[in-house]
Amino acid sequence: MKIVVCIKQVPDTTEIKIDPVAGTLIRTGVPSIMNPDDKGGLEFALQLKDNYNAQVTVITMGPPQADAVLREAFAMGVDRAILLTDRVFAGADTLATSNALAAALKNIDYDIIITGRQAIDGDTAQVGPQIAEHLGLPQISYVTDLKFDGEKNFTVKKETEDGYQLLSVDAPCLFTVLASANKARYMSVAGIIDAFDKEVEVWSADTFPVDKSKLGLNGSPTRVKKSFTKGTKAAGQMYEVDSEQAVEIIINKLKEKFII
Amino acid sequence: MDKLASKNVFVFIEQRNGEIQSVALELLGKAHELAQKLNQKVVAMFPGYQISDKCQTLIAYGADEVICMDCPQLKDYLTEQYAQAVYQVINKFNPAIVLMGASTIGRDLGPRLSARLATGLTADCTSLEISEDGHLMMTRPAFGGNLMATIMCTEHRPQMSTVRPGVMQKASKDDSRKGEIINFTPQFDESKFKVKLLETIKNEKTKIDITEAKILVSGGRGVGNEEGFRKLEHLAQVLHAQVSSSRSMVDAGVMEHDKQVGQTGKTVRPDVYFACGISGAIQHLAGMEESEFIIAINKDKFAPIFQVADMGIVGDVHKIIPLLTERLTKEMSNK
């Protein structure tokens, strides 16, 4: 079985802070990481490699420095890594991103494609289903568990608001996976050493057939017209007191507000 | 699709087991407002099975027309079945705007449709307005809620948007409202129905919906582990409150995802929100800052949570919470 996992390098959004004076994002010093949902998807692929000898390819679209997440994937155990990087891809919204990835995927052998549910810098959850549509594949999103029958069928657990669904699908298909689905493995020491010797294939928009008018900013139906930070409300009363006094203060406030 | 000829504000009506979901009614309320500005109509797209008797409800909540797709193939939500049905409606009626709930259904169907229609989709919007030249301005949080972005789709139609549940206001129900019901039977290509639904399981434990709670006792990294959360449970019991969590504790597997407050979790507005050992990453604040009264307890007096708290206690949650629980238990028994 051949699996392609789409991954993305993202800024660790939990580390982003706002400049209180300028009201702008402070992005310097924010670490870049492999998107957590994608890592969950990669772990499923590597489990299928462990148990069924699947071949795992990772692909990412991004600037040249996105090479780092592909090396990380090598160190976790993937067989092949492809970096889509070209100025033509820049400024893409979700649809243009999915156009580029789907066009590239047409040149790779796969039985299943796995993506993360969403990336933490955009939180849109759109690129996975859009790739599935371009490639004419059935999709299951919000995946928290996958059971493979060893031939071609998957029984899939999909998270919903108030529980889950069990769904059945045959390969070829596309899954979008949650980070909470599993505990992704660490890079192995030998893997880390090898990762730097392995070849990351670098593909530009000229490497594979693609309609360039559907890529990047020009191929994006949506445009960001403006961005702004939310104003924060005034801070309330602070108390630095011992625990007894703190409890007293809380209880008095709850009484005042008729909570108790 | 033809931009100049496109018109009307369409709302995808999400139902589960035939029950219209709250977010659909919220969207009808918003759609009514947008349609008035455009001098156009609100059209509800209503797929499901044995649902025809519910069309009038949609009119009462603001729909001028209901396109009812009542067929057995649409009984349960499945991506391809719904994508085919809704695509055919959009193709035939050429809407200017399509709104959907940002639920596990809307966020699965929306992108599939946007790719099929080759148009833009803006996810998880928190505000929708009409620009002076009649386009939809869609505002959404980005970078984990650190930034708000206003997005437009001026050259493609329809302009599509998913909206988070609980953000828009339902219109008040008016049973005397009149509207038109159009029955639409999609032509299905069943050879494309590849995914089968085996079973739907409701989680017993997750019947509690934290968005409905009047008081929330919420824990973060400072609470640490299951044992720490048991202390919060005890306090919650005394206060008849519910326990919720920050993302870190969900990622660590201590709490379930449906208890998560924040940008990638739920948006809550309780009367009282206890933030216990929560530092206050902006992505968390995005889900709770509208709470009526916020009490933050944290060891670190520089924690960002204190910026939004109405009352900030610098101290150890592991000491304060059990003590508070004990004192409240006494207070309650004295009543």
C-alpha cells in the first residue's frame, strides 16, 4: 500500500504574543513546528507502515525552509519527501493551495491520502476536502481512528460534536486526522542522523503539469482585505493575598452576584 | 458561476435525526439582515428525509423560500450525497451568498462544495457584513485567534462562508410569517457514494454541553493532571457548575475535546468563568472573554489571563480550590 501524507510547517500559535503598544503580532522568535493534526495523520501512516509494510511519502508546500518538517518526517520513518516550492504558489488561499497539491498528487502513486484536519495558523479545515474533490476521492474528515482490513477497506472513527460515527470506505480515499487521535512517535536517534543524508525532492510549478492561473494569489478567489488585532478589555482587580483571604474574597463576590 | 445574475442569500439548513440545528436558525437571522441590505431574499436549502413538516419553522425564523430536498439518500449526513444535492441547488438557483454552520458537517461539506464550484470559502466567520459595493465582508480569527482578518470574494460566486455556532443571534420566531416552499428532487449519481455509515454513537459522558453551563470551572496547565481536575470537579459539584479545559489539557489527553474552550474548542459565555491555572493564550481567550464575570487564579501574576479577568487571584490553584470547595460546602449547608 502507498500512502501520501500532506503536512505543513506552521508557526507555533500558542507562542505568538501581541505587542501591547502597536497591537501587532510579534512573530520573531516564534518556533516553526509540524502542524499537530498533520503529525497525527503521519502517525497513522507510519503505523500502517509498521503493520502492513506501507510505503509513506510526505509532501509539503511552502518556502525552502519548510525542508525542516520533511527532515523531521524522515527521522520519524517516512520513505520519501517532496517539497513544493515556487514563487507561483505564494499567497494562495485554501482553494489555490488545494489546486497545487492536487496537481502534484496526480504525479505520485497512492492508495490513500492523509492530511491533518486543519492547520493551527489558519484553522480552516478546507484543504483536505478540497484536494479530495479535485482528485475525485471520497473523504472522511475529523478522523480519530483507522482500522485497515489488510486488503483495501478501512473502518473509520469520525469525531462529531456529541460522540462519533463509524464509517466504512475502500481505498482510494482521503482522510483528515485530528492531533488527539494518537500519540505521534518521536524522531529516532538513528532517524535524525539519517534524515540529513536523505534526499528531499524539490518540485516547482514546472515539475508537473498544472494550470498556473489557478495557483498562488492570482488563483485565489478570496482576498484578505484587512487584518487587525482585537482590543482587550480593561483588566479587573488583582489580589496577591494568602489562600484563606483569597477564598474569602471569592465567596464575597459570589454572594454579591447572587451565585450562592 | 455567473456573478451578475447571482442573487439571494442561501442558508444550508443542518438537521440531525430530523432535528433542525440551532446554528441553522442563527444563520437565518443573520441572512435576513444581509438580504435586507441587498434587497434580496433569504432562501433555506433544507436536505434530509421526512422533514417536509419542518419547512414552516424555517419560514418563521426568517426564510422567504425553502428549497426542501426530502429523500431517503439524505437521511444521514454523508459528504458525497449532500454535496451532490446542494451543488445542484446552487447550480440551478445561482445564489450570491451561501452560509453554513461551522460544525463537523458544515466544515466537511463547505470545502467540498467550494472546490466543486471553484469559488472561495471563508471558514469560521464571527462577523458578516455587506460592503458599500454589495460584496460580503467576512471576518474571522486567524493565527489561533491572535488576529482578525476580513476576507472578501469579489470575483467569484457564490460567496461562501461557514459561521461558528453561538456567534449569530436567532431572530425571534414569527409563526405568522409567509414564505414559499419549493420541493427539489436531486438527481443522484449513486456510483459515487463510496462511504457507508455503519453506526452513530452518542457519547454518554459528553451529554453535558459546556456552552449551556451557567458556571464553568476551567482548568489549564497549572491544574496539571487528572488528580488536579478532580479538585475542580469537587468545586463544580458544590456550585452546580461544569468543568471545562484549555487546549493544553486536551492535547495532553487529560480532558476530552468537547470540554475545550477556545479558538479550536467551544465559545462559552457563562455567568461566572473560573480560569484555574490557565495562562491565557490568545486562542483560549477567544473562546471565553465574553463571559459575564471571569475569576482567574494563577501563580504567575504576569499571566495574560489577568488581562481579561474581572477578578485576579495570584496564588496556587491546588491550595485555593480545595479550600474554596470546603468553605462553600459549609456555606451551602448553613442555608
